[in-house]
Amino acid sequence: MLHTGRESGAGHESHSAAVESGPDRATAIAHPNIALVKYWGKRDESLMLPVTDSLSMTVDIFPTVTTVSIDPQLRADTVIFGEEPAPEHIRARVTRFLDLIRELAGASGHAVVHTRNSVPTGAGLASSASGFAALALAAATAYGLRPDPTTLSRLARRGSGSACRSVHGGFALWHAGAGWGSDGDHSSYAEQLYTPEFDPAMVITVVDNRAKRISSRDAMHRTLSTSPLYLAWANTCAADIAGIRAALGCADLDTIGRIAEHNALGMHATMLAARPPIRYLSPKSVAVLDRILHLREQGLCVYATVDAGPNVVALCHDSDAVAVAAALGAAGEHIRTFIARPGPGAALVAGGGA
Ligand code: PMV
């Protein structure tokens, strides 16, 4: 059973599809993660090695379910998104990723990849993170690899950097790692962070669900190569991670939120200073950011973070989430809100299918 995002004020939608499973076929589910200290910039674009460490929360909504079925008769991989064949650039990206898995497994057969996303694709809501975490687990299993979570995290990273954090449930820290080549590859993975009992929630606002005009990959590249602010921001990330780790240890949501907000806005500042500039924030994003500030002035513990898109995410206590969602939904026309809590890591779905 797969639950789509819980839209605040609306009930759960759900759907399921049972398919057979066999030795060359596997289905996996994974959820998006929202970074509190962002990953922005690669030191190696082909191995997906980041410049800085990052830290995120995996959420319990908007899962991706992916089935990989090996078919030796196929002459190329087939990729299906929902009911439709995926666009060629996505098929090519999936094939490059499957080539990596096939090389590790010493296998050669092509596969049918069937994937269902319940998050608006390309809207800055981390669909690539849940997508590549689910694909890494389903493909590795179908091709006979049995990766432990650290190895799976390294593999998912090669598909989309932030996917390495969706391998884990709850909070995860992605170590940038050190060095280049195989040293860099080996040392760059996400680890799960264990926290005391506490009640964080995220209110995800969708102000615009169209695919973004510039991909995070291109935007990162341009920021790193042209923004005079990039290094100043990157140099703050280690202290931000240390601060959030300490605050997670004592469930101090105010400190977590304050650091997450300045880290995210700092990342957007690096992009605004790129040449030509990259601006993901829209007037509606700014209206939501203003609302968050207003709620805070009224005494609520609520802070903002924003990925590479216009959709602002508010971090708050679970007990305040419904009120926060109502206030943010009223910040402008056609703003949808979804409430998320810490979610599970990537998992195989027994006998299930996308
Ligand atoms: O993994 P990518 O290429 O989708 O990059 C994600 C980058 C951000 O979402 C903006 C930040 C992050 O750490 O998730």
C-alpha cells in the first residue's frame, strides 16, 4: 500500500498494485528528505562528491515506489514513469545508473524500470532523492547485490547526491568525505543520526508545482564557478552541522530551525550572486517566508528552509503543524500545504509493485 502526501485538511489518498516478484525482480520504496544544512556544490561531478557535509530529515509523505525487472530479451533499458515512458534524458540517466550497478554485479541484462512518484516532479521537492534511493535498492537487489545501508547510500549518491540521505529514516548526515577517485567515493556516504524522542514536523508549501527552469545540477555548477559568495557560505556549513547535531541531541527545535533557516537563505544568496543570477524564490515564496516570520513574532517556534525551487518548507512542532499549515496556506492564492513528520528509510516491498 502506498500513501500519497497528506494534504493538510484532506484525508489520505492511497492506491496499491500487486505484481509478482521473482529472483530478477525487486520493488523498493523510499521517501524524500529535506535538508536542514544544504548540499550545494560538487567537488567531483561524475562521482557526485559534494564540497560540504549536509544534514537532512527524511519525511513520511510523497514516497517513490520503483520496480526493477531484468529481462535478458531487452536490447535497452525501458523506463516507465507512472503509465508513460520516461523522457529520453531521464531514461539515459537511469541507464547510466543501471550500468554502474551491472558493473558492480558483473551482470549484463537490461531491465524494465517502473516508477511511481507521488511528489510533483522537478518542483524542488526532492523527487530525485526518493527516486534514486528507491531505484538503487530495487536495482541492486534485482541484480543480486545485497548492499548494507552505507554501501547503498554510496550507490544512491551516484544517481542523485541527496538520494544518499533518503536511504536512512529520520535524520541523516551526509559526509562529504575526503579526497578524489575511489578514496572520495568510499568516504562519501550518509549515516543515520539517532535523536531523543521529540516531535518535529515539516509543513511543505507548494506554491508552484511546475518543473524548475534550471536544474539543481546546472545551478550548482554555475554557483560554484561564478558566485563570489559561494565559499563564504560553504565555510559556514561545518559549524551549522555541529550546531544542529548538538541541538538534535537535546531536542532543541528553536536552535535547529534558526540554523536551518540561515543556512538555506545563505544558499539562495550564493545563487543570487551567480552570473547570470539564479533566482528560485518567487513572490509567493517571499509571502510564505514573511508569514513564517510573523508567526514567530507571535511566539510560535517555526522556521523556514527552501530547496532549489520556490516551495518553502516550515519546520515546527507537530502540535503546531495544523495551525502553521493554515496560516501558510492563506499567504497567497493556490498555495497547497502538506504536513510531514520524520519518515522511514528505503525498504524493499515484498511482493509489491510500482
Ligand atoms: O541531489 P540533487 O541534485 O537534487 O540536489 C539537491 C540540492 C538541494 O535540494 C537544494 C539541497 C539538499 O541538500 O537537498
